Amino acid sequence: MRNFIPISRPSITDIEITFLNNAIKSGWVSSIGEYINRFEDDFANFCGTKYALTTSNGTVALHLALVALNIKVDDEVIIPDFSFIATANAVSYTGAKVIFCDIDKDTLCLNEKQLKSLITSKTKAIIPVHIYGMPSNMQEITKIAREHGIYVIEDAAEAHGAEINGQKVGSFGDCGVFSFYGNKIITTGEGGMVTTDNIEIYNKMKKLRDHAMSPEKRYWHDEIGYNYRMTNIQAALGYAQLTRIEEIISRKIEIYKRYAENMKSVNGVLLRNTTNANVKSVYWMICIEIIKCDEQTRDLIMNSLGEKGIDSRPYFYPISDMPMYSSAHTPNTHEISTRGLNLPTYFDIKDEEIDYVCDELKLIVAELQCG
Ligand SMILES: *Cc1c(COP(=O)(O)O)cnc(C)c1O
């Protein structure tokens, strides 16, 4: 019997274990410690930003950035309809209204052509999401934002290390937000990071992260803040992972290439890839769409894969379809999300396991005649 092939699994090696041991033995188990400083410094370096601030997870990293940029009730924030729910929820925590933008059919990211038509006098920020590791069109989005005096927060939770013209995502907007959940490019268990080049935004976020305690007077608070801190133990894991990030991303690219080679012979299946001369995707998760497929058939395919011991997951659903948000006219999101799924993409997956996934997929697609 073949081993179960999960969709994702973190790669933990000796260096992670060593740094974790060091952190615990040092006694610095909460949110002060050397690993916090090192992880923040090196992550800022990695992204090419001046500052980086660790947080307890990616969702609160988004919230922290929004609060620091003074987003509040009655403001409007534009996000792509195709994302993980956290992007929308973080906006809702501020009381601002979520405005859904459709996605581009080629990049699966925010459609910058529709963006302009959604901007009103209430629009305060745009959150482009680098979905599944594929960069958004940041040149256009930042240009439009600048013309209208709107902030840009990049949701790079799935795209650590992705690049546009050699520049890392998370360094284009006013803030960049990352997640280190167990299935992300690198992990701290739970964890997040906000990057920025702006010292004022940085200081504001740093204060708010720690109950808005006055930097001059301990235990004096002049506004309501949060406990959004990461622990030194988590940072030890994150810092170890960061020393290996190039290796991890290289493996993701190899995995993509292996899938691509195999998929050549699978009819009717589109394998997503936005890498070109200017854009580098980090292939957080392999994305495929079955061209002649409705949602039911897609779910049948996932079930059949599961019976063969192969894990998969559906594309995100349009957030605007969910009961707590209001519906939006986003045809690309609606069309693509129903026929897409993600396949196993993790550092330790073996080449022959990728081949097996593709062979089984080929059979299932042929059997269901949806290729
Ligand atoms: C994972 C993720 C988040 C939230 O990160 P958590 O660390 O899980 O809170 C936000 N946005 C996107 C696009 C994500 O994939």
C-alpha cells in the first residue's frame, strides 16, 4: 500500500530543532528574545524592506497594518474576490466595508482593469493578494493607488520570495503581510509578519502590537492596542526556516516543472504558471483547472484522488458568496473557482509521487470524460 500523499507538509530539519532547543533552553520563551530580532532583521533583508515586524499570525498582521493605516468604520477597502477568507475578515475587524474586485484570468490576481471603477471617495486601501504564490500586477496597482491617494497592503501570505523584475513581493506596497501557518512557504507553526519601509507605520504597528504601551512610559497606554506578538520559540523555528528559504523555493520550482512535464500528456487540464521573464512565482501550491468541468465534477475528481491516497483541495470560493459578505459581480472569480483544485506541493514530496499523482489524475479525468 502506497503512503498517503498530503497536500502540504512542513520541512523540519536539524537546524530547526537546534534553534528551537536553543530558544527553550535560553528561557526566553515569550515574545522577547534574540530569535525575534534575528528573524525580523533577516526577513526585512530578504524582502528588501527597511522593517519587518513579527505577529502571532497572518490574519492579525493584516489587521495591524489596516489599523496602523487608520482604516476605520465607513471606509472602503478593495480586495480580490478570490482569496482566503482572512483577507476580507481583517478588513471587517476594522469596521470598514469590503469591496470585491474580480480577478484577471491569466494571473488569478486582482484585475487592475476593474480596479479603477471600484474606487470611490471612501476607498482608503487596496489589498492585492499574491494568490497561490503568483504575484499581482504591482506596477499597475501601485500606480492607480498613488493617483488616488490610496494605501496598498500586499497580502503576500502565500508568496514569500515571489518577485517582479527582481523585486520581492511585500516591498511594493505601504505594507506587506506574510503568514507562517504550517502549510505556508515557511512556517513558525502559527505566525505572521508585516514589512514596510515607513518608520512611522512601523513604530505605530510595533506599539499597537504590544497593547499600545507608551514607548516612553511603561504600563501607560493612550489608546486601545492588541497582543499580536510572536513568541521567541516560534521565531527560532521561523529563523531556521528562513536560512533555508532559497532551497525551499527552488524545490517548489522543481516540483512545478515535474508536474508540468507530466501534464503535457493530460488533455483538458490547465496547469497554472505565471512565471515569465519579469515575474517569478514561488508555486505555493500547484494549481490546476479542469477546463470542461463544473463544481460537482471537480469534487468527484478530488474524491477519486482521495481514494487513491492523494490529498487535494478545492480553489478558494468567491468570498462574496459567503453569507456575511454581500454578493459581487465577479464572473472570472466565479467561473474559475468552481473548476480549480490544488495538488500536493511540499518540499519532501518525491518525484515518483508527483508522477503517481499525475498518472492517477489522467485516468480519473479520462474516465469522467471532462478532459
Ligand atoms: C494564510 C493566509 C492568510 C492568513 O494567515 P494566518 O497566518 O493563517 O492567519 C491571509 N491571507 C491569505 C491569502 C492566506 O493564504
